[in-house]
Amino acid sequence: MNNAPKKFFPFLIVQFVLFLAVLFFVVFLMPGSWTVNRFMGIAVMIIGAIFLFTARFQLGNSFAVTAQARELVTRGLYSKIRNPIYVFSSLIVLGLFIIIGKPYPFLFLVFLVAVQTFRAHKEARVLEAKFGDQYREYRKQTWF
């Protein structure tokens, strides 16, 4: 059974292609030597991407760019983390910044986490308004 939303399927493909393009650049086109940071960054990016796309698939028809409450997804990665897409997209960015090896890009990561935390709180209000006690109980059992 495929419960991936049809109208966001192209969006998912674009995300995947963009990730592959960045990974291709880092592996094959990025100048510089193969340092420990480069290997670690690539590993962090790949792990983040695997979990990000797993979370995106598990979210299925509940995926939306804006905060909506279609279904309370509590299975898979969502049984442990309320916002795995935010967590693992940040991990991909972290991996890229480890590869770059400069301190200033990490300021962008701080900004990204702040924006994602704001969005997560907004989504939480929408889900709590629709699912009430069920969402509050779910929230007690999960992280972020």
C-alpha cells in the first residue's frame, strides 16, 4: 500500500534530486583533500538523508508545507520523534558544514534550528487543537 501523497510526490523527488546533487558535488567536484571531516560530513549527510526520506515516507498523506492536522502519525520514526523531518534535515546541513570546515556556516544552522523549532511549535498547536488529549499523550512519549 502506497500512501504517499500524489500532489507532493514531485516535491519529494525534487528534494531527493537536490540531495543527490549536493552529495555528487561533495564527493566528486569539491576541491580539496579527503580529510576526516569530509568523510564524517558525508556519513552524517547520508545518515540524515536516509532518516529524512524514511520520515517523509512514513508521514504519507499527512505531509504539508503549512501546518495542517490531517492525521496524527505516531508510527515508525514518529513513535520516538515528533518532528523527524526537521531533525534529520538539520543533520544533513550539519554534515555539509562539517565538510566545509569553517565556523561561520554554523550560524546558519543555529538560525535553521530556531526556524524549525518555531514551525514545530506552530504545528503542535494545530495538532493539539484537532487531536486534543491524544496529541498531548503522544507528546509526553516523544522528543521534539
